[in-house]
Amino acid sequence: MAAQWGNNSLAAGASAGWFFARSREDGFLPVLQVMPMSPSFTDNLWYVAGDGYPYWNELGVSTIWSQLSNDSQTLIYFMVVENKSNNTIEYAFLESDL
């Protein structure tokens, strides 16, 4: 089951970059996502944006990139959250480990 944490808001048309650091463990794979906590007040359907990934009801999350620290002890994960609606959207993070 995923753990929900954090509560953030994102203005209309804005994006936010996030990074998460975890100790390196063999066989560990995090699953990171965001969940809207407020409606987008739009009836738009999904589409593929110019940067190549799809949006559904206006709150989009980039592909998650990762980097191993120089000492090989820490994995750092990067993601971008985008709000393509005309309204501020509240959201929370969801995380699960595989």
C-alpha cells in the first residue's frame, strides 16, 4: 500500500521540481506519484504535450530520473509536477516500495 505524505499547491500553469534521497539498497525500487487533493475544474481530456508525456485532467508528473551519489551510498530521484489547468491545484505525494 502506498504512503501519502506532504501537501503542496501549484499555481495555474506552474511547475515544481522535487528530489528525494534514499539510502541505496539492492532490490529496492521506489514508486513515486502525486495525487490531486482539489479539483482542476476542467472537462479537458488527456493529451500529449510538447514535451512528450501525457496529461490527464491537468495535473502531470514527469518521468522520474535517478542518480547514484559519488560515494555510491545514496540514490537521488528527481521529478517535475506540472499544473496545466487555469486554477491552483493542491496535491500530495504517494510513495510505495517494490
